[in-house]
Amino acid sequence: MKPIIEVENLSKLYRLGVIGTTTLRDSLERWWYRIRGKEELCWKIGTKRFMVNPHDPQAGPEPNTIWALKDISFSVQQGEIVGIIGKNGAGKSTLLKILTRLTEPTSGRAIMRGRVSSMLAVGTGFHPELTGRENVYLNGTLLGMRKTEIDRKFDEIVAFAGIEKFIDTPVKRYSSGMYVRLAFAVAAHLEPEILLVDEVLAVGDAAFQKKCLGKMGDVAREGRTVLFVSHNMAAIQTLCNRTILLHLGQLVHDGSSHQVVQKYLQNGTQRAEVFFGPDTVRSGNGAARYTCARLLDRNGQVVSSVPMGHGVTVELEFECKAKITSPHFGVRLHTPLNQDLIWWRSDEMHGEMPSVSKGGVIRLHIERLNLLPGLYYLALGFSDGYQRLDLIEDGLELEITPQPVYATGKLPSSKRAVMFTPCSWTHEYK
Amino acid sequence: MLNKSTEQDSFEIIIQPNRSWFYIDWRGLLHYRDLLFFLVRRDFISQYKQTILGPAWFIIPPLITSLVFTVIFGKVAKISTDGLPPMLFYLCGLLAWRYFASCLGGTSGTFFGNANLFEKVYFPRLILPLSRIIFNLFAFTLQLATFLGFYFYYKYFTQVGLSIKPNLFIAVLPLLLLQTAAISLGVGLWLSALTAKYRDLRFLVGFLTQLWMYATPIVYPMSIVPEKWRPALAINPMAPIVELYRYAFLGTGFLNLNCLLISAVITIFVLLTGILIFNRTERTFLDTV
């Protein structure tokens, strides 16, 4: 049987900035500049800087464009409940918007072989002057139901929301909780073959949330296909047997919910690889600048955390505006409370580095980090021996994870300590 | 359990870029017809709930406008009304015109006025302007009733009534109404597409409607327009419509088949191109607003 949802190389490019809501004047101005042959001025009109760093992995082909989704492909069989997770900005809502036909993909395509209903936001179209009853009909037809269908399910909807007494009063008198429950009740009674749900479970009290999860479970049991976007990992693991992980617009993982959720949580919120752009807070005269920083383990893989006692390599990419005869690189580790712990300086530990004119990559290899588990920050510095060229205080985050480093298997406690060292205890009793 | 294997084969939506500009989701429009009904109902309830006069507000403005016109244009400026009682003359013109103007106003703000609706739910976007067009029919009906009230009074209770000669063209009026709906929808779609992208143009709409009114023979009959200017007036698709309203009810005015034909052609052209550009805007609107 053909899959009920087939997504093939779906991509979506967005233009950032004021391009959309221009006034006639802006458009005319841009056109005027263009025919005068001054193309590059286009992007400076309105005093907007570049918003997308050209080194950003999501950067699109033109300035200020970004790939919200890039080459997403997957297929879903009828009856599957698939979770979609990812950090904010990974492209989850964009994917749902395209599948709901709210916006068009830039390339690629999706085939939906069934009636689609979405719960992207409940309560759309509710008019405050209308009564609950009238709004149920309005919202229901907006979501794609027929009037007869709503007639049939009306009592169920009202019972689910628990507002029988208030159904004939204008919605403007409802409390926000009632409003949301009614809105969700309407949406919950859609009967599409494919249901797309986007984080609706974030609303309502615990009892209501439980009801919603229950309803979604029922929907799934009836054999409908559900795509469920959420940040609630517990809900994802309960409801979905399969999960897709999106990261920076790309599909990075597709498998059993448990596995994918674990992978997502592991990479948590640490930034393993950071790109520095116009928005980075930095000081220095800028004759040379760091463009990108990342942490590598001993195999050269990018990592976001380091186990206790292990080594790590800090890799920094930089660019120079002019020739720098004696570059001095520095990486300083400090705690979140700004207590400086270690300062690695290339001039002290390596000697003079050769001169550099265009840019390149510099790596700091640290053999062992005898630090206790926790979150630390790395400040990145660049000087030419006399002046500071670049200093990014909050460059990289480094997380040290617990590891049994002692034979006892116990972990050093970090209440009054920051470091640990290899050691042994010997005894001689009387 | 659902047994949708047969339906699955026939029901397929392919989502891909660069859908044809002429694509109208007919099936969607049919499916969502209940929405049309409830939208009209919503507009009706929300406009007149908690008001005293309610639907009377549909009738009062044209009455007062006609009165003002009678005084200013009739008595002060002394513009001819083809020998008809001024109240009747202006009421008739306004009857035809107000439907056009209210449809234009109601449809031109579709995109930016309903952005919140559009960004959350998918439904065939044409439903919204269509709901306005249908909603305005209520006002039209009430205004027609008012006009007929005055009409019968003048015809049967006054001297001037003898010069009022209705004729069979009254039967064509539903067609004229349809054409008015079509042209206002077409222009409305154009304007909504433009205002979706260029917000400042929405200030143009009210202003445009005002000017258009003066370019249409409402406060003056076609007969006082100099011969050489008449072809220019023919480009205004509403001009022959308004004249024909007066001709049908009151028996005066010009009846020029060529003008009517041109007007119909322009209407169809504007409507089709309006749908084209509306479709195009619908696709990209969410990315730019």
C-alpha cells in the first residue's frame, strides 16, 4: 500500500529582513538603485545589516536568505504516529505549515493521500461577540468540518470542554481556560485521515492535558495517521512509536522514539560548534577575527561535552584583514560565576607562532582536563603582541560530564572543589 | 478501523512549488461552503449585536446621502436629473453604487485584515472575499426595499409619477447585480493582493472609491456629459450599469449596447486577472507579511 504521506526533498528558503512588508517607496528606491547599477546598495537600504552569517550552515544562496528546511525526505504509512522533535528553529513548524498548505515549498514535494487537518493553533477565528455555540460552528467549519458533522458531534464537543453551562454566552466572557478548552475540544473532534498536531498540549491544566493525551491516543487507535510536534519528550515517547529529529532544517534522525529522544537530549542545549557573526559580542580592534569555534574529541569528531579526565581539542577558525607578524592566541576557561581557572596562551606554551596574513585554523590540544563535572565557558582571545585584536568572552561552552576516574567508582563531589587529580592513599596503622 | 484503501487511491494532494496561477480549488470551495454561511453569519451578528438600530444602519446612510445630494447637487448646484424627482434619481444611483463600494471595501483588505486567520488554518482563501460579497447582499436588499418604497410613493402619489416609465429591463437587474459583484470582486482581489505587499496602499482604497463615484454618473445623468467625453466614461464599467438601473426603473438615461458590452468585457478581464494575482499572493503571502 502506498504511504499515506510521502515527502521528497522538501526545502524551504526564507528571506530575512524587511523584504516582505515594504512600502511602495522602498520598492521604488530599490528599483532605482538597481537600474543605476548599484546593486550592492540594495542590502543597505533601511540600514539593515546582514542577518545571516555567510558561514552559517543554514545560509541560503543569496544574502539574508536561510534554508528553514533542506532536503527533507521521509514517508509515513497509514496508522503510524510519528513524533517530530528538534530545537527551536529546527524547522518543525515550517514542515507542518507546508504539509498544511499554508505556505509553499521552495523545492521538492509532498504527497498527502488523505484528508488533512491540523491543530496548529487552537481557537482560530473565535469571535468575541459570538456565543460559544456559534463559535464552535464557525471554528469547526474553518477547520474543515461540515455543518451536519458538527451538529452530530456538538454535545460531545461541549462535554469534552466541560462548559455546558456557558455554551450560549458570548466568548468574550469566558476565562482563558474555558476559551482554550472549547477551542481544543472542537479541534479534537476533527476526523481526518491525517492529523498534524503542533504543541497544543502546552495549554490547560494537568487534568485537561491528560484528557488531550487520551484523546490523541484514541485518535491513533482508530487508525488515523498523526504527526505530532512537541517539546514534551514524555508525551512523544508515550504516544509515538517513531520519531523524526530535525536540526537546523535537516532531518538528522528517524527511528524509534526512545532512541531519537535520547539522541536529542544528549545534544541538549550545548553549542558544539559556534559561528561568530556581526551579532557576536566581542572587543578588540578587529584586524583579525575568529569566525568559528568548535570542540573536537581525540578522534577529531565535534563534541559538545567532554568526560571528566579526558582531553579535548579546541579548534578555532579565523580571518585576518592584514598581515600579523606574531599572532598570539589565547583560550581562557572560567566558571559561570566568572572565576578564571585556566588560561592557555600560545606565546607562553608554544612559543611564537608563524606570521599569518589571510587567516586559517588554530588548534589547542588539551591532554587532560582535571575539572569536576559542570558547565564552563571558554573565552577566545587574539592579540598581536601589543594590541588586542579580538576577544570573545562567551565563545564556547564546555560541559564536563561525570566519569568514574577512581577505582572506587565514586565521583568526586564538587561542593568545595573545582579540580581533581590522580592520587592514591596509603596507610600505616598503629 | 478505517477502510480507506479505495479512497486513498483517488484522494491525493500533491504539494509542490509553482502551482499554476489559474488554479482554483473548486473542490475546496465546495467543501467549505458551510464556512461561507458561518462567516456571513458572523459578520452579521458582530456588526449588529449590542446596537439599538441594528440593520437600520444599512438604510440610513444612503437615505441621508440622497438627501444631501438633493440639496447640494439638486438645489444649490442645480445639476439636472433628467426631469426626475431628485430623491429618486440619487437613490437609484446609490442603490447600484453602494453594493459595489461596500464589496470593494470589504474584499480589498482580505490579506492584511485576516493575517492571523491565514497563518494558522488552511482554507480556500477565496472564501473570505466571497463571504463579504454575499454579506453585502443583505444591505442591498434592504436598500432596494427602501428605494421601492420611495418609488411607489412617487409613481402613484405625485404628478411627476407620470414621467416615470419602468420597462422590461427590470428583468435584467439580477444580471447587473451579478456583474457588479464580479467587478467589485475583481478589483477587490487586485487591491487585496497589492495591499498584502504594500501596506500603504490601503489608504488608497477609500479614496479611490470616492473618486470612482464621481467618475460614475450617479450625481449627474449621462445626458449632461459632453459628447466627446462619453467614450471616456465608457471605460468605467460601473457607468453603464448605473445608467441601466435608472433606465429600467425610471425610463430615462442612455442605453448603449456597445457600452454595456465593453463594460462586460472589462469586468471579465478584471475578474480573471484578479483571481490570478490573488492566487499568486495567496501562495507567497505568509512568507512576506
